[in-house]
Amino acid sequence: MCGITGYIGRRPAVGTAIQNLKRLEYRGYDSAGVAYAHADGIRIIKAKGKIVNLETLINGKSGDARVAVAHTRWATHGRPSEENAHPHSDCTDKIAVVHNGIVENYASLRERLTAAGHEFTSETDTEVIAHLIEEKLATDDGRPTTDEFVTAVRSALSELTGSYAVAVISPHLPDAVIVARKDSPLVIGLGDGENFLASDIPAVLAFTRRVIVMEDGDCALVTKDSVQVFGLDGEPRDRGILNVTWDDQAAEKGGYEHFMLKEIYENPRTVRDTLRGRLTEDDGVILPDVNMTPEAWAKVKRVCMVACGTAYHAGVVGKRMFEELLRRPVETMVASEFRYSDPLVDEETLVVLISQSGETADTLAALREAQRKGAQTLAIVNVVGSSLSREAGAVLYTQAGPEIGVASTKAYLAQLVALALLGVYLAQDSILAEDDRRKFVQALRKLPDQVAECLERAESIEQLAERLSKHNCFFFLGRGYDFAAALEAALKLKEISYIHAEAYAAGEMKHGPLALVEPGVAVMGLCTQPKTNEKMFSNLKEVKAREGTVIAIIRDEAEAPEGVDDVIRVPGSLDSLMPVLAMVPMQLLAYYVARRRGCSIDQPRNLAKSVTVE
């Protein structure tokens, strides 16, 4: 789920595709590959690691190829390796496919194709696409026509469940590339006697600023002189041409000023991707990667969540959620404290380790300490093939994709959703009543659209940030789930705006911190939990009486508390899922305050994306 490029025209196709692929390196990846057609079939060259490794292997072998597709992979199915790198081919080596996205039903498709005699060479979901196309082309007519090949691709794609941006080449189509998209971006760059394709606009800007942005359900037949766009049903579709005016740096960010803002706006897709393939039609949860048997789970008497920074804050939400769902005691510990505390874990403890990178030194040390003491371990992690994912007893991938900004945004939401999935998964067969399970899963299904709704209100958050940017001290208050969310909201503001910000359980304000409240102090009151809102409103009145600036974050359906200076509204959901929705405006607020103050947003001072030393 990373970068795709392709080229067809008069230039050396492989070199051009690779050159454009380098412009997508900012997205992060673990392997790279290229495919091009030659007289006898498809030639595929791929390598683990950076694009430079791939270039070393190519070393002039591509000849005068005029059609090529290339790919950088961020692993989702299968470990990072040369075998799992894209492109992938069919049994005949006549079809090559690159793919971004997730094929949810790949397991059943692979089983069917294997039974029919197809041989697979990778662990990926993508490879089924090539074999499906091969199956559709299995006729006695010899070399397929262009129309037959296009029909075979459309038919194969119609069997996929999930998301995809794909590009297909074949010696059967010596002068064309077939591309298609559903839920994953894909653009076609238009040249003179040449055309380009890419998963992101920056890849083509060295050659053209005229692009066709493909929409969901679009397919296209691309030659050097033409682009025909049609649907999976074969009906033509009219797509306009976008003239890109961004500079190159802005283009890498999709037109956003910073990666952080781009990644905040990727939150709906991130939540959707984390849920994808894990919710059943009867409102249950399936987690194929979590190989914890019912017998192993039955032995668990307590759960310990271990993480650092933002991931630790996700664990604080997870503690409350798991105790409600599983009715077992749950402890949350900072990873850097865990290994030195002689933790009381044993074979009856499940230690859940949460990390975006899977390489955080303290979290890895905690994992090894837990395993030394005999505990069961499960990692919630974003990077496939990371140390944490390899060493943990079980793993649940968040599927958030690369996150470039140092301040974590979409990875945090993905961790919250993954924790919710894991909680329901462990509770659904023995603890959770059917009606409660269905209610929870139905609420999860609504989350992506609700997150998108939060983003539609960004203009009002930006206006609020304009006023709040003059304050030099912030308190974030909440009770229950709101306090757990307040921890992360305070961290977001302090790490990119450099403003002093602290989170407190609201009832603790009167036990000391209230002494700091005076004019110029801003207090953000998270009030999304109906059963504690009356108490929260009283706490906010105490702050207001001392002339602090008070902002309340409330559900759409709730009445605003009296006397506050402003209100931020978010859609309502289950209490346990409200941290997902409340965090979106908090991320936006932190971003806009930092931008107003002229801070370095994507690379805040003194901080690194992945802390790999203790």
C-alpha cells in the first residue's frame, strides 16, 4: 500500500518509471520492483529495501522497453521480502500487476485458484489478481485481443472485495497499460505521445501538470496517444483534466501545507482500512492475524497494556474499554517503566504492546521482559515485519499506512479502532451479549463517515485556534474516556506548538492545579460522556470563575454548558468510541495553533518519529 508509477511512450520506460517512483519515497516503503514487457513475456525485477537496490539489479537490463510499471511496497500481507515485493505475475509470466490497497477476500480466492492448479510464489493478497486475470483469459482462442484482455481485467476486479489501485501490463498488450481504482488513489499524467500513471500526483510533475484523477470504480486503457476511461461494466466514463498548480513540495503533501494536516485528513480512510475485512455480515469481528486460541484466552486472568507516548494514550483508552468488555482487570504501563519495575506478569497475563513503528526500544524491551516472565504477548503495530510484529506471540496490524509527520495523528485513531476490534473479538464468544456485540460493531461501521464529518467542521476549529494561539498555558480536562482522550490532546498541542499543556482528570483540578488558572489560561473541557457531564460542567464553572478561557467539547445532541467561551461539537457514538471522534478536532486545533505561531509542524524540535534508543 505505497507507491505506483508507470510509463508508456518514447522514453526508456523502466528508467522513467523508476525516476518517478523516487518522487514517492517520502511515503515510506520496504521493497521496490519494476515490470516491463519483452518479446517472450514479462520481465520482473525487484529488491528488498531501497530503490537504489533495485537500480543496481536493473543495470541496463531493460533494453529499449517502452512500457513499464513500478512499485514501492509498504507490507500489509506478508513480511517485507523480495518474494512479496511487487510486481506479481501469473503462472504463464504473461501478466504483471502492481497494487495498492487490501484484497479482503484474498484467502478464499487463493484457495479456489490453488485448487484449480494455480501456483503462488508469495504471501501477498495482490498475487491473486494476476491469477484471476489469467483464469479469465483461459480460452482456446490463442492470443487475446485488446478487448478480450480488458474484459478479463474488468471481470477479475469485479470479484475483489476491498480496496485497490492497480496497473496491469502484458505482452498481449504490447502498447498499453490497464489501470483501475477503488478506494486507493490513482492518476494518469498526460503527455505528448506519452502518458504516465501514478498513485500520487508528485510522481508525474517532472513531466506533466495535466492529469486525470481517477474516481472509484474507474478503469482505463492507457496507450501513448490515448486514455479511455470506463467502468467495471465497460460503459465509458468522462473524466476531466486537472491542471496542477502546486509546487513540487506541496504536491508531495497532496496539496496540503504539511504532512500532519494531510494525515489528519486521511483519518477517515485510516479508520476504514483498519476495519476493512474484520467485520462480518452478522456484526461480529474476525481477526485472522490474531492466532490466540479460545483455550489460550481462557487462561488469561488479567491484561497489561504497554506503550510509549501516543500509543500509551491509546492504551489508557483501551484499559477502560477492555475492562468494560472483558470484565478482567487491566493495567496500563509506560514501556520505559515496565522492564525496570519487576512487573507482576505471568502465564495468566496477556501483555498488549502498542506501537506505530514496531521498533520503539522501550516497547521491545518490555516485550522481551514479559516473555521472559512467561506472559502471553500480543502486538498492535502498524509496520509489517517490524521487530515487534516478529517477536510478539500474536499481532494485530493497524493498517494505517505510512505516517510522515512526527506528531502521530492517524496512527492514534487506528490504534483506538484496533483496540476496539480486539476487545470485541475476545469478548464476543463468551462475555458480550449478542445485542451488545451488534450495537458495538454497528457503531464501528459508522466511524469513518463520522470522522469525515468532524473534518468538515475544520474551518470553525481554525477560527478558534486563531483566538487561542495567544494563550501560553492549556489544561485539558475530562472524566473517564474523556480523561484518556485529554492525555493525547494535551500531547498533540505541546509537541508541535511548544505551548505548556497538561491533562488532568477533571476532579483533580481542585486538588492543586486550579491555583494556576488565571486570565490567559485556556481550559479545554472534554464533555462527551453523558454520565459524567454534570460533574464536568461544574468543574468548568470553577475554572471560569477564576477567569480562565473555557472551551467545551460536546456531542452534537448535547446541550452546551452555561458560561463557556466556545463549544466544539462532534458526532455522537458509544461512550467507548468517543475518543476517536473527540480527537479529530483536537488534532486540528493543535495543528492550527502551531501554524499560527510559526512552529515547525512536521518536524518539531528535539523529537524523532521513532525512538529506537532508551
